[in-house]
Amino acid sequence: MRKYLLVACLMFAAALSAHDAKLHKGNATAGEIVSVAAANLVMKTAKGNVTVTLNKDTKFEMGTAAVALKHFKKGDKINVIGTKLATGELVAKEVLMEAHR
């Protein structure tokens, strides 16, 4: 019985602790939020700052839970899946963050 309880706890903890961007369609751009506004956010990536445009169709997830934009703040590490425009702007389809709070 203890063995099954331990396995269940470990599986639950693993599900809460990480969200794998590979489970979503598209290539993710990883970075850290520099600023957040209603229509966009700026994230610092390995290649520099990128403006991420948000719209009514953008989905936000923390871990495996759907959340609102208000859950994201400066300093959060995120993965964005979307369409990169010629201007360098990224139009977000999904904004993903590990569940750490």
C-alpha cells in the first residue's frame, strides 16, 4: 500500500512541477518576462528582447492549468508558442510557465 501511495505522490509532484513545451504544437521561444501589458509582453531571450503580441485567442498555462494573463509577472521564465513575424515580433498562440507557486 505504501508503495502505491509513494508512486502516486511522485507522479502528482512531477505533474505540478513542470510543463513541457514539447507537448504543444509548434516551436517554443524561451525567455524571461521583462514587462507585461494587456496587449503584449516583452521577454528577454538568448537573442535579445522580443515583443510578444497577445490577443483574445492567446492561451495561458501554468503547469497544466489554464490561467489568466494576470498570473504572469516580470522575472517569470516562460515559453511562447506562436508565429514569428518578419519584424521580429512574436504573436502568441500559447504562453506557458512551470507551476512553481
